[in-house]
Amino acid sequence: MSRLPPMPRDPEVLLVNEFFHSIQGESTQAGRPCLFIRLTGCHLRCGYCDTEYAFHEGTELPLDQVLARVRDTGEKLVEITGGEPLLQRGVYPLMQRLLDEGFEVMLETSGSLDASRVPPGVRRIFDIKTPGSGEADANRWENFAPAALREGDEVKFVICSRADYEWAAGVIRTRLADAKVPLLFSPMWGAVKPADLAEWIVEDRLPVRFQLQLHKVLWGEKRGV
């Protein structure tokens, strides 16, 4: 089976895996109620992926129908996630229309694709792939140059081991030493003890924010939260 399902060619159509209304579980916005739009398809296969069902499951929906679903919830914070949402042409008009209608928009992206076309005003949450993910070679470092990162962006690392931590700390000290955006470290669920990661960060005085996947703390590994 191909890694990617057939993608809509019409930028006014999106292949949507699911909508769900929950608590934002990650980033500096953790704890806020949020509407999630999960798009179908991903070109990566990270070892810690918890949404493999989004690789191929999805329904084609017109952009107007997606926007109507968002409006009906009454929620003002919207996150577009995946999969890898930047694989779909329709994600760009979706983000712009949401901004134009006054929504606060977040985008969860691997950072392996060019993110320069994301409309200003969207909070881009980049997930830099560590060696433990199995996809570190996919990182597009141009996205993380000082001139490329914008106010409102955030960069996170999922730490799968002590070796991953050392690798990520090296990236912080070299490539992201001058970054003016939040830098987030998360322990891989079930692989790294949260207390261990917290202690490593404190010991090294690393200028990052420790975070847990709050939705998993609340509900466990459950779909739609």
C-alpha cells in the first residue's frame, strides 16, 4: 500500500479524518478547550506515532462544509493536525478562511515540508524528528532558521531515550541557539519516565519547556481526545 492515499486536487476540497472537540494537550496553549481538524495522510512513519488510523482513513469534504462544522461548535481555538496537514493543497485556503473569520488557528506539522506558505497569524507547532522517531533525516532545517521562525511559532521534540535527549539538546545549542520561540520537550509516552526527562533538563539548565501530553494524562491513549 502506498504511504499516501489519493489527495484531492481541488484546493476547495479536503480529505478529513476526523473532527473532535477536546482540551489542547500540548504546546504553550495546553489546557485550553480546542476544536481539532485531523487531516488524512502522512509521508512519515514515526516510531511514536499514535494516529496511524489517519494514514488512509478519511472523507472528502468541501471547504465550506469544513468551515460550517467549525462554526457550529462555537469554539474559537482551532488546531489543524494530521497526519501531515501540509500535504493537502486545501489546507492553505482553510487556514486563511479561519483567520479571516476571527478564529485562533494552530497548525501541527512535522517541519519536514516547506512551511513558508502558511499564512501569517497561524501558530505553527513544529515537531522536529529525533533519531528515536526513525525519521530524523526528514527534518527540513530551513524551517528553523532564525529568519524563518515567526512570533507565535513553537518547536517541540518528542524524546524517546537519553540518546534522543542528548541529540535534541545539541540541536538546541547549535541550530536553535538564537530562536525566539518556545522550545518544548515531551517524553515519549510509555518509553521515557517524565521525571527522568524533567531531571535531565534541570541538570543541564536547558532553555526548554517540559511538557506532558495532557490529553493522555486525562484519558489515556484514546481516540478523539
